Amino acid sequence: MMNILEEIPEQVNITISKKELMEFAQFLIDETLKKSNSAQKRILNIEEAAEFCRITPRTIYKKTSLGLIPHYKQAGQLYFKVDELEKWLTKNKGFNKEEISKRAATYNLNQHY
């Protein structure tokens, strides 16, 4: 997928008011701080966990009710540990062609006909 910014010409002339520029700068600062704070946070609520996992809160609820995702419940609220979510997200590693070929060769060598 091509980055939309790559489609912008090298030189762009636009007019923007000082107020609009200040609002945009504040937006960038707020978003950066939000991402920084959530990256440092060790325990997340359901909305933060959904954003961290890049899935919807509804999917998080469903996975917790089925016992598929590590979670904690306190006073009727769901909480998630960042390190456990990271382990959960990375537990089913996909393999590249080279790894698949090696596993297939090893499997074939270990088979007794």
C-alpha cells in the first residue's frame, strides 16, 4: 500500500492561518503524548487494550468471555497487562518459505517408511 504522502508533489504551496497551524501542532503533540503514555503504561483498560491489539472493544469482550485472551476483572472492569497482550499477539508465529522448507525436510528425514 502506497503512503498517501508520497503522492504529494515535491513543492506544495498552501495558505494556512496561524490558528490552524497552532491547532495542528497541538494535535500532533497530543497524539504523540497519547501514544507515548500508552506505550509506557503496563495495565490497560478495555479501550486501550483494543487499540493496542488493533481490534475492536467488542472483539476484546468476546475473546475474554471465551477465555481466549489474558485479562483481569476488578470491580466489574476488565484490565489487561501489556506484556501478556504482547505474548498473546505473538504466540502463533507465522513461518517464511525457508523455515517451512527446513521443517518439511526435517519432518521427511524423521519419517520411517
